[in-house]
Amino acid sequence: MRDLDYVGADNPRQKLDLYLPEAKTTQPRPLVVFVHGGGWEDGSKNQAGILLSLIKDKPYAGASINYRLTDEAIWPAQLHDCKAAIRALRAHAAENQIDPDKIAVFGISAGGHLVSMLGVTGGVKALEGDLGPNLTQSSRVTCVLDFCGPSNFLTFAGEGTIINVDDPKTGLSKLIGGTIKNKPDIARSASPVTYITPDDTPFLIIHGEKDNIVRYSQATEFDAALEKAGIPATLLTGTDGGHVFFSPQLIGHMRLFLDRHLLDKDVQILEGPVPSN
């Protein structure tokens, strides 16, 4: 099902696509929601090929969402959109044979940032927003797959990234309405590491050790902070991996993570290096 309006404003950036297996079932299916990347200024829900690879031959439904980009709105509009989409999917779970208690989110780059925010702000009312007709529904998620997403904008700069945080024209500056130097409070409020609490959801963090856009240290910092709070977190490091990479072994780990948290299978995902191709 294409272009489902999760807010009701007929904005194409507030629509989602829902992928339901053809096989009939008497049991509700877990759901995997994909959030695209693109530096918060580009990208589309149509870039869902990796989602379809993850849920292929599995008893999962899938969804891919659009959200408002920085040419239309600044932070926290993007998170408000993602939360509205989760609430809408949960509100219509029964009619689509979806299990409302088994919703995973998966995002790449800017999408990784947004799904991380979903994972750590389930109880933060100030970031819930007021979009759509489903405000009584929860926006909490079951687990998070964060692929090379930024975790702390205050430590984003440094040797190893080609992003100039002092440039007001970058996607990051457009997201927060100025440079990090000029908008430190907003940069902090947009950082997933800011909101970690012991009741947050399990994380799978995937990052290339040679990422020259979002430094690998963003992943290690986030992983350490989650583990310090007692949150189950697994960090997979792409050997020689840059910004976004895929390998059969990585896809296998991602599918195991989903099986563990959506199907309650007793499987383990070992932390450590994975091939980047």
C-alpha cells in the first residue's frame, strides 16, 4: 500500500508505504519500519530496497516513511513526523494484521539518527509533537537498528569527517537552524545520547571504521553510553567500511537481531568486526 497519509495534511513528506506479505496469517506480524537517509535534506521512502531484503522470507510486515526535510522544516519536525508515523501504524495495526507490541525501526545515516531518537525518547513528552489523529497511541518502539547515524552533535566535529560543522549550508546546520557553535542547545537537544535512560530499547549499532562523514567515534560513544545505562547494545564494526556498506554477513546479523527481538528467538549476535563487502 503506497502513500498512506499518517498525519492527514496531504503532505507527500508525511506519507508512508506499507509492505504486507502475500501469505495469509491468523497471527499479527511484527513490523520493521525503515527511515531513509540523505542528510535530512534529501532522500525518500522509495529507497526501501534494503528493508525488503531484511524482511524477505520472514513473517514481518514492513513500512518505509517520508518525513519533512530541512527545506520545509527544522528540528524537531523530523522526529515529530517519525513519531506520528509510528502512532499511525500502531493505531491501524489490527486491520493490517500487525503486532503493535513488536515494532522495530531501522535507519541509515540521517535515518539512523532519527531511529536512535525514537529509541531513546519514548517517554519524552516534549518531543512527541501534536501531529495527526492518533495522539493517544504510543510512539515507543521495540528495538532499533542504527546504521551510521550521528549520536552526539556536540562531539560530531573532528579529524576524520569531511563535514564542516561551521558551514551554515550543511545538512546538519540546516537541521538545527544554524551551526553547532551558534546553536549548541539545539544541537544537544537533537542528540540521541542526551536522552538515554535505563528503560530504553535494545540497539544494534552498525558503523564503518573508516566512515568519513559520521566518524566511527560517534558509534563507540553511543554504544558505551547505552551500556553504561544498562541498555542492551551491540556494535558491529565494518572492517575498512566507509559511510554505508553492506555484506552478506552484516545482513545476516541484522536479521538475527530482528529475530531475537521481534520473534523472541534465542539467538546471539556477537559484537565486533563484520566484512564491509
